[in-house]
Amino acid sequence: MKTQKHFLPVAMIAGLMFTTTAGFSQGLLTPPGAPAATMKSLAQIEPRTPISSAPFTISSPGSYYLTTNLTGAANQNGISISSGDVTLDLNGFTLSGVASAGPYYSGILIANTYTNIVVRNGTVTGWTNFGVDGYTRGFPRNVIYEHLTLSANGYVGLDAEATSIIRDCLSQNNGSEGFFSVGSLITDCIARDNGSYGFDITDSSMRSCVSHFNWTGVSADHSTVADCDIMNNSTNGLTVGSACHIINNRIADNKNTFYGNGITINGSRNYIGNNAILNNNFALVGSGSAATNNFVVQNKFIGNSGSVISGNNIFPITELPASAGGSFTNANAWVNVFFP
């Protein structure tokens, strides 16, 4: 059987070729620009400045971080911050002092009245002066200190000025105060085994902190101390100046061979309420001429030797019998309760 062949006319084939060719554009003939880098720069990958040796001075704004444990040099501060708008991340490392550093040198120094600074995440130990000094060279503002361990420094562990936030820090075995603060908010911090006050605060608010085995647990003036544990300090648990708000604290076992008071009031116009004051030498002392017009109410005094407070204060009390099952004898809602 013959196969039939079909042939398109030449004119039709030419038309198809023209239609196909016309359907595809050749595009722009101008060549593109020079090739550009597609990888990120080092500054984009790690936009911070490394610190790999001490002493080191931070003199411009930015973010800085330690790359290793560092040890200071004679007659030098460890890291000096001489700029505002700085974040210093110790990055989990330790900044250690040396005995030859001299008596006036600190681990970290904010060297003047700078603002917007963060210091965080590491240990500062063995400096002959302050661990971290954010006060003596000026009045730094808007400073955050967090996640720091300050230990075995010759003077104060952490020294902070107004509008500072101090949180989640530990200050132990420093020669003087664990924390010294003017105008700060202090939360969730621990002071232990310091040679003077665990916390020495003025115009500040201190909350949910622990102060154990210091010379005195807390010294407060024009400040709030709330929800803290103040225990086993050598002299007083809490020394109060004037215009303080002292509430909901446990103040226990603060005494030595000769003395040790739960609370000593040295000023006026304080509110002291709802504290558990347990097993100190004297529970409360406020007998000086300056200790007037204080409102001391609703505290629980248990196992203390006694209390002394002048008549120029509001201090309603009731005493429970020594035997178990004793009952209240005073219906006053503001009463302080004493139990042997």
C-alpha cells in the first residue's frame, strides 16, 4: 500500500518561520555593571568590637565583648569606659586584678558622666579598689548592670549612681560594701561575706534580694526595701535612716556576742510593716533623739531578746504567752505581735 505524502506550500513554510522568529526578543544589548560582593562583611556578622587584653579604654559608642579571661596590669584600671552609648559584654569571662595594681584602680570604671551604658555577663574579681565603679568619677545615668559576679575586691563590689538598674548580680567577700547605690533599682541580687554593708542604698528601691553574713545586712535611707531575706549578719540586719518603706522582709539571726539588732532606726518618718523579725538580739531599736514619727506596724517579732523604741513613734504591740496555743489580746489591726 502506498504511503501518501503531504507537502506544505513554500509560502506557508516561510510564514511559519517568520512567526516563530518574531516571537522571541533579543533583550537589551547593554552589558550589566561590574560584579558586586554577595557575602556579608565581618562587621555585619559580628557587629561588636573584641577586647582581648587589659588595660583597655572604650572611647567611642558601640558594643564590646571579651574574647577570653583577662588579667589587669600594675597601676591601671582594667577596662575604662570613656563614652556614652556603650554595651560591654564580659561574655562569661573573668576580669582579674593584680596585687600590684595600686589602691585606686578598679576592674571596670565608668570614667565620667556618660549615659546609656550596659555592663553584663561575667566576673570581676581581685581588684584593689572597686570591682565595678560607676560613681566616683562622675554621675553616669541610664546604666544597666546585670548578671555580674563581684568578688574579693578591696573596696566596694559594685558602686552605682542615679537611674541605674542592678539585677541578677552577686557580690561576695569584698572589703567594704557589696553594693553601694544612689538612685537605683536593685532586684534579685545577693550580697554575702562583705566587710561592711551587704547593700548600702540611698534614694533607691531594693526588692527580692538576699543579704547574708555581712557586717550589716542593709543600710537604707530614703529608700524601699521589700521582700528581701536579711540573715546572719554580724551586727544589724537593717539600719534605717529616714523616709524609708520597709515591708515584707525576713530579718533573722542578726547578732554577735555583744549586740545585733533586727532593725535599728536612726531617723524619722519611716513606714516599717509586715516584716518577720526572728531570733535577733534586740528585735527593734529606735531610741535615739532622731528616731521619731515612725510608723511601725503589723510586724511579727519572734525569739528576740526584746525591743527599745521611744514614745515619739507609732508602735502598737501585743505579746503572746510563752505557752503554745496563746491567743491575741489586742484587736487593733495595726498591732505588732511579740512571741518569745
